[in-house]
Amino acid sequence: MTGWFTYLGMPYEAAWFTATLLDILVIAFPVMLAVAMIIYADRKIWAAIALRKGPNVVGPFGLFQSFADGIKVFLQETIIPASANKGLFLMAPIITFTVALIVWAVIPFQAGLVLADINVGLLYVLAASSLGVYGVIIAGWSSNSKYPFFSALRAAAQMVSYEVAIGFVLISVVLWAGSFNLSTIVMKQQGTPLWLLNGYGFNPLLFPMAVVFFISSMAETARAPFDLTEAESELVAGFQTEYSSMSFALFWLGEYANVILMCALNALLFWGGWLPPLNWAPLYLVPGILWLFLKIWVFFFLFSWVKATVPRYRYDQLMRLGWKVFLPLSLIFVFLVSGYLMLTRVGVSA
């Protein structure tokens, strides 16, 4: 696109800036639309599991319910507690929302369709997604209220616990793929194993890590049964207790954008990304972006299913799962994967 603007007579710098801005908007607007529709889908799935109808009044089949909710919070008054740190209080939801969007810069939707195809894309995702917890911590501290502060402490402990496990899971993927580039990681999943199936999830050595990553991604996004930062039975609404209007909505949008992101990462890292499930030529006629969206939808359905059916963990259970189960398990599989690769690839090359 930069070349096209240059052809129209624009200086290279202006052409690059315009093209990049348009690319960002092409990603950001669909993500925001997807967030609105995914909230609707979430509520519909919960309702179906509980034998209810869910949203069904605003628009056909209730499709406009999320937009009606958005208009409602936009028209509400923003109330800031008198004893809160006003600057940080207003900055916290902006941080959460912004961080949820910037990660999408390196997500490949299909071969060649990515804003920034950088060699360290996976490291960028890990670093940027880790910043999201700062919005929660700042919100809890700046509210100058007891329950939000407890929520902030929980968020910090929860993030540390599961970021460590996720890091070791990603080491196994990087070792097998030999790259930090997300597009390369997807392409390395073609025809594994036995040249019939696409995806590391079908690899016996990496399937347990796919399960660990899926569960850890729910904890990373504070989804049930790991929503201890928002536990209404213990903390009223956690870090969001003192928020209203658009500041509350930004937290809501950031949370669901992170959920979609984690669904995309599950698909990209373990289940073939934009590749079809089977390494069969006719399936490649379907555009890769449709395969990716289908896999994201499957993982989001699993997220909603778990939230609607699994009771919330206690705090000690959450910590035990992260430190005593996932961390040792991911370390063991780093050892197994690296040992297998040393015995096969290095031995063959020697």
C-alpha cells in the first residue's frame, strides 16, 4: 500500500504513515465490532446453557443489544470518587484498552496478511499482553478503596503465576518451530504429524502444552473460573467497583479484546492458525482467514462454556494450580521437547 501512495505522488514518509494508519484502522475497527458481537454471543451461550433466551429484544434476535449498552454507558455521567487519584483513575482503563489493541499488530490473519511481520512477534505478544495487568493494578490503587485494592493485589499475583507457566509453554513451541515469528510458527505446523494433520496440538509432545496454554489463557484474561479480580461474592466488583460510564466500558472492551486475542493465540500457536485442519489440497481453497476465524470461534465457545459451568476457584487453589502444577509440568515438557529435538534433528545433521 505504501508503494501505491508513492505512485500517486506522495513523499515516501507520508505514504508510509498513511498506509500504516489505514492498516491499523482496518484491524482496529473489525476488532471493536468483533468485541461487540462476541459480548452478544457470550450472553447467548450462557443463556442457552441455563435454558434461557438471552438478549432478544433490541434488534433482530437481540443483535443490537451490545450497541444499545454502549450508547447507554456513553450517555452516563463519569463519577470519580473524591479521595481517588483522579489522573491515574482515568488513565487505568485507557491503559487496559490500549494494550488490548496494540498486540493485534503482529497477529497474522493468513499468509502475508499481518501489520508487522517481525521476527520477534511472539516476544512482542508476551511483553505487550503482560502490560495489561498494570491497568488493573493502577485502577485498584487509585480508587483509594478497600475492595479494588484487594483486587489489584490479586491481579498482580495471578499475572505472575500464569505468565511464568505461559513463558515455558511458549519455549516448547519456539524450540519446535525454530522461530519467534508467528507466521513461521504457523507454517511449521503444516503436515504434522504424519503429513495428514495441521497443528502442534496433534503432536503428542506439544498437546499437553496446548491444554496448559488454554487454561492459562483463561487465567491470564481473568475469565471464570479464574475471575478472582472481579469476584462479586468477595470484592463487590473488584478493581471496577468505583468505575462508571465509559471508563467502565473501556475495561469491558479491553477484557473481551484480550479474550479474542487469547483465542487467536491458541489457534496460531497450537492448532494451525489459518491452515485447514487436514493437510488436504481441496481444503486450501477456503481462504485462510476463514479457517482462523472458525478456530477463534471454537475457542471462544469453550471459554464461554467453561464460564457458564465451572465454579470459581478459591484463591489458594488458583495459586496452587499455577505454581505447583503448571510450572513444573511446563518445565518437564521443555526438557522433553529439547531432548527429543537434540536426539533427532541434531543427530541427523551430524
